[in-house]
Amino acid sequence: MNSRILKDRTAHFVMLCMSLFAILLVLLMAAGLYLKSHPVLEAHSLWKLLFSSEWRPMKGEFGFLPFIMGTIWVTQVAIIFALPVSLLTALFLTEYAKPFVKRLVFPALDILAALPSVIYGVWGVLVIVPIISKRIAPHFMDFSSGYTVLAAGVVLGVMIVPLLVSLFIEVFSNVPMELRDASLALGATKWQTTRKVVLRKTFTGVVAATVLSVSRAMGETIAVLMVCGCVIGIPQGVLEACYPIPALIANNYGEMLSMPYYEAALMFAALILFAVVLIFNLLSRMVLYRIEKKEE
Amino acid sequence: MAIEVKNLNVYIKENHILKDVNILFPEKQITCIIGPSGCGKSTLLRTLNRLIDSTEHVRLEGQVLVDGVDVIGSGPEITELRRKIGLVSQRPCPLPMSIFDNVAYGCRINRMYRKHRQLIWNVQKQLQAVGLWEEVRGRVRTPASRLSIGQQQRLCLARSLAVEPEYILADEATSALDPISSKTVEDLFVSLKNDYTILMVTHTLRQALRIADNVVFMYMGEVVESGPADSVFHHPQAELTQKYLSGAFS
């Protein structure tokens, strides 16, 4: 056989193996989590585990609702904060900014994206938490430590802004120039073109990028852990403490594992996180598929 | 109601793209701009409606008089200028919306109609003008991307006409189309010249020969020869024009 054809086939084979390995890894992870959490699943009903808020490991009661709600609250605040900021930043950079502005902002975004999350956590503790405790919370309640859903959401939001911005820029840059020209040539302003053509054309891409960032945000641990307050209970508002799932696992794994079912319960927490991200991604894929099909 | 270009120079970075261009595009006639690739034909069109503004590092000198008003520099408001000058590009570019919304788009952004009925009426009128109405009347609410390329190009023309322009710029508007659609679009332009001043960049000399009232021959950013089609085609003055027309280069 010709040597270059041999190389081609080998490359093909190796790449196929690596791709399969990557997929397998995900399946293995899911299976491992399931097996590890099996004991607690046997001892308690799934319904009770997911929808009870009784968390007394000493008594063998594991209700994950507070943690699930904590995750949802924090992610929600983060996305509400990050989405408009990122969207407008990305639109500014692709549609309006002069080249030298782009040259300044792009590296800054890369640096922000590369900062270790513990630094965001420290920033949250030193800046955001005091602001909430001293300036914002007093308007609504007698006392707040500042370690709240809001603090966690804001820190998380700031963390995912660079990711969202770079994904959005990618999406907007894919809109052909001719399409913008077509709109401008009809007498549209830049803003009209951006809103009615660029955003409309990229709607599915924007949703997909947001989903990716939300998935990332759900799993973010250290920075959130540092500012969320880690109080077990379902938060009733943004000015209450919360305890998202990743924080639960990071705080407790390795300690008190002698307690019956405790390790299995923490593994189950990881499985929930895994499932939530997976289901969220699948659902959004389905929605996007529907939209694309309608528009084709 | 004519466009007059006076001593126009266009630079992009250090490149001198258009060199001292002087042309008069007469009213309600078809003027074809011919010349080899990269001679500045498209840049000239993009300068007339100032789409060139979105190009980076561009510098314009000279005058472009549209209805006697210089549009280079501060001039009149650019959106109004662009409304007055329709553009049909090489590849059809339907906006990501329905057939109806594509034609209505310009009317809506320019707030042309108070009543929805007037808008519907205008959309229908324009679709009829480009001969698309019979083909799409049952599905004007479906995405424009489902139309064939030839239909899309006629839709783009209808979209331009809907904002009531006075001029139409066509940048090789038929080159991406199959021969039959190409003929349809070409005939459309001929039928439109009673109402509009049409500037057409074209690569096909035969097309220019068929439809042009006036011809501008450009080479390397300069206007080599311009005038009535008949005299440019049959009695070219410049040697370069003779060579180009005889097919010595393209």
C-alpha cells in the first residue's frame, strides 16, 4: 500500500478512537456516579431525594431540594446579569467598534477568561459581599452578612461574561457582510440592521451560546462556594444565603464519610448536577432544531 | 436627477483604488460599467451609496453629486441617501425573514406607511413589478430562503423598489443566476429604465451590448472611456477599450 494512503488511514483510525474514547468517558462518568450513588437510591425513594428539603445526614435523611434550588437561583441571577452585558458588548465589538478598540478589548477578555476562579471568589468576598451587606441589603432587611444568592450570582455572572462575549462574537462574525449591506442599502441605521438582521439571523446561535454558558455556570464551584453563604435552605429571594450543589460536594466530600449513605448521597448530588446539565442541553438542542427547521 | 462623479479618488490604506474618476450617469437610462476584475467597478458603486464607509481605512476625495448634492463628507443624512439609491448585489441576499417581510422591511424601517393596508398593497405591487407575485402569492409568509436563487434575486429587486428609490445600482446582478433567470432579471432592468436611473456593473459584454444606453469602461481604477453605448462599442477611441472589446484581456 502506498505510504501516504497508509498514513491517511492510520490518522483516520486514531482520530476515531480518540473521539470514541471521549464519548466513552462521559458514559463511564455517568455510570460511575450512578453506581456510587446506588446505596442511597436504594434506601430512599427518588421522589423524596429530589423534592424533600430535610437534610439531616446524621439521621440518614437526604433531601436535595435546597441544593437544587440554590443552583437554579444562582445560575438564574448570573445569566440575568451576564446576558445583557455580554450581548451588548459582543454587538458593540462586532458591529460598531473601531479596529483599535477591538485590539484593546480582545486581549482583556482573554485575560478575564483565563483568571482562576478562586480570584473571582476573593474579589466577591472583598468587594461584592460588603457592598451587598452594607449598601443593598439594609434597604430590604435588618441584617444580611452579604453572603447571598445575589453575591454568588453576580460573581458567577462576571465570570461567564468573557466566555459569553467570545461565543457571541463568534456567532455574529458569521453573519455575511452582504446581509448587513443589504439592510443598510435600504436606508436602515446600524442599530436597525443589528437588531432586525444580525440578531434575527443569529438567534439560534445566541441561544446555543447561552446554553453552553449556563451549563458552565451550573458547575462552577470555588468562586460560588466562597460567597454563597452555604446555609442549607431553599432561598426565598436574592438576598438570602444558598447552597448550590457543587458547593455541597466540594465542602463535604472527604469528611465524615464514615456516616452511612453520606458518600452515596454526595455522589447522587453529582449525578443530579450531571443530569440537570444534560437534560438542559438536550432540551435546548430540541428547541433549536425545531426553530431551524421552521426557518429553513 | 442624475449622478455626477467629479474628480473622485478613493484610497484604502495606501492603495489608490479609484483614480480621478469623472462620470455623468444620465437620468432614466441604463449605464453599464465594464472592465476587468479588480478595476474598481464595485468600489465605485459602493462609493455612490456610501456603503464603502463600512470598509476600514478608507479615504474619499472629490465629489459625488446625487441630485446636485455632494454626498461625500458630511452631506445629507446617509440613510436617506441610501433609501434613494437601491442596491442589487451579485449574490441574492434575502434577509432572514419571510417573503412579505423582506419587501416590507425597507418600508417599515423608513416608516413609509401609517396603515398596514397600504404596506400590503405596496408589497404586492412590487412583487408584481418583478413578476414574482404569481409565483409566491400563496406563500408570502414563508421564509424567503426557500425561493430559488433566481426568485431570490427578483425578490431583492422588489425589496429595493419598495422604498421608492430614484436610482438602482446593480453589481453583477445576473452573474450568479442560471441563463433563464438571468434573462428574466435583465429584461426587468430594461423595463425599469423608464422610471429609474440604472447603473449596472457587468462582466458580460454581451449583456452590456444588449441593454446599455451608456457604457463606462474602467481599467486599473481609471475611467478609460465613457459615452453612449453605440459609440463605445462600435467606435472605441482608446486602444485599451479596443483590446478589451476584442477579448484580448478580460
